[in-house]
Amino acid sequence: MVEALLLIGLVVAVFVGFNIGGSSTGVSFGPAVGSNILSKTGAAALMSVFALAGGWTVGREVIETMGGEIVPSTAFTLPASVGVLFFVGLALLISNTFGVPASTSMTAVGAIAGLGAATGTLNTDVMLRIVGWWLVSPVVAFWICAMVGRYLYPYLDAAFAIDRSAGAVVEFDGVRPRIAPAASGREVVGTAAVLAIACYMAFSAGASNAANAVAPLVGNGSLTASQGVLLAGGAIAVGAFTIARRTLDTVGNDLTDLPLLAALIVEVVSASLITFLSAIGIPASLAVSATMSIVGLGWGRATRTTTIGDAVGGAVGGALGGEEPRDEPQRPEVSVNALAADRPDPDDGVPRMGEERGDDLLAEDLFDPGTTGRVVSFWIFTPTISFVSSYALFAFVPL
């Protein structure tokens, strides 16, 4: 009976890791594949290596938190571990059915918290610390990218635009790679930057998500931490080489309207934030941080249509009342569609704050409020369902 339960637990853990590999590969390498810098097979190989590296190093802190700090490791009996992993897999299935990326970390924590609440073993201090970071980290991601979008993005876009020539950047002389003669220096540097940041994203995804697949089994002693990381890394690799091909298509195509520089800024900010949280043992969602980074970057870009002085002047004038309306804008036309604005000509210079027109910043639809609302709703819905279902199971079924 014990061997059968352990086998079921391992199968469910592999299923969770498999889905993580499928979704995280698209998030990490979508821009590189979509811009033809890297093949899908190359993306899968790099994802496998760097996700395993992230799980093996920083990810151990998250495994320790989820495997023995939210609830004591003694609460992870083998049936309980299988139950927790089942709810994580169920949440992934529901989110994939509706086409919405779920936060695996938040769902896994919800299932573990349900176990702790039902058995009276929940460490509320640790749980409050995790939830506090869940609330703070998206705000931090938003404001970092908002400041970059408002004050730095146009200058970065003019100075460091990453353009691609028709040919390949790297050619092979037999088995030895060399830079193609037609490739410019900026193109080589840009390509290297895209690949480096994509690998960094994969490292961050492995650090944060390896625990989601194996923490309960490590917590009950069925696996050591090293065995758990290897199992999760292998499952992520299988997902990267199989179902990730579809997500790479989706993310790569979806990002064709998003400037590559903007995608790289979003990746650096969100990956750095998740790596930091993983290092301090906080399981957090890369997808949530990346989404808030996109919104913040677009919001900051769009607010360049007005200066802070104009905005404050408009607010003060409205408060005092009785003043004649002025021609200059009193509040910014805010839209994350601003990320699709045409790149400024470096010879013309970047328009100063308040000189850009609102219609210059609304080139394409990159942000659908309805879709985003649905995604955010599922980020709240899936951990809640995971918690409630887990609590009901462990409260009423003697596991």
C-alpha cells in the first residue's frame, strides 16, 4: 500500500513538473524564439539546464519553506503529500482548460495551508510572511517598470534598439560556431543579451517552481532535497521538449507587437524579483510579477504625455475652482498600449516629458483589460479553490 501511494505521489509530482516545464519555457524563451534568435529545441535544452541549476541552488530554500515551515514536516504523511500534489495538478488542469496561466506556487501554498488549517498545524507567522510578499512584490514590479517606462525607456529604445538582419547571427564552420559576416556588432550584443536574459528567466523559474512539484515528498522524507530537485528538473525538461512547443508559439507570436527591448526589461525585473524571493524562501509567481511589470512599463511610458508639474497644477486648479480651463493636458492619457509606440529616430532625439502626444503612444492593442481581469481572477480563484478543497479533504477524511 505504501509503495503504491509513493508511486502515485511520484507520478503526480512528475505531472506537476511536466506542466511547469511547458508553461515556464514559453515565458522564459518566447521572445528569443519569436524573434528567430533560438530554435524551439535549443530553447528546451537551455530551459532544462538552467531550470535544474536554479532548483539545485536557490530553489532549496523554497523547498525547505514549503516542505517543513508552512506546516511541520510531520504533517506530510504520504497520503497527505499525494493529496496536496493532486490539488496542485488539478489547479493546473483547470487553468489550462480555460486557457489561463495559474500561479503554481500560490496554488501549492494554498493546498499546504489547507492541510495545516485542517490539522491545526499551520504556521501563521510563515504564512503571513508569504502572503505579505505576495501583496508587495507585484507593487514593487509595477513601480520599478513604471519608473523605467516614464524616465528611461525612450532613451534606451533610441540608443539600444535590437534589430535583426535577414541572415543568421551565428554560422557553423563544420562543428565550430562563428559570427556571421553580415551580423553587426549591435546585433551580436543584442542577441547575446536576449539569450542571457532568457537563461536567467529559466534559472528563476527553476528556483521558484521546483518546490511546487516535490516539496511534500521531500517534507515527509520520501525523497531527499537533491532527489526532489533532480525529479522536478527531469519533469520540467520533459515538458520543455514536448508541450512547451505550443506555448513557445503562443508567447512568441503574442510578443511580436511588444518591442523586444520592452520584453527584456520585463524579464529582467520579474526574474530578479522572483530570484530574490526564492533566495529568502518565499514561493512566488513569476507570471504575476511579469504581468505587473508589463502593466507598469506601459503605464510609465504613457504618462510621458504630461509632466508632474502639469499634473499637480491641474489637480490644484481643480481643487481651488473658478479657474479657466487651460489648453495643456491636466492629466495623462494612461494606457499600456504605449509600449507599441513607434521607436524614436535617434537623430531627432527623444521628445521631452510632456511633449509626446497621446496618439503617438497608442499604436497597437497590447493590453486587454477584460483578459487581464480574467487572468487576475484565476490567480485568486485557483489558490482559493486549492485551499478550500484541501481543507475539506483533510478535515473530513482521515488521512
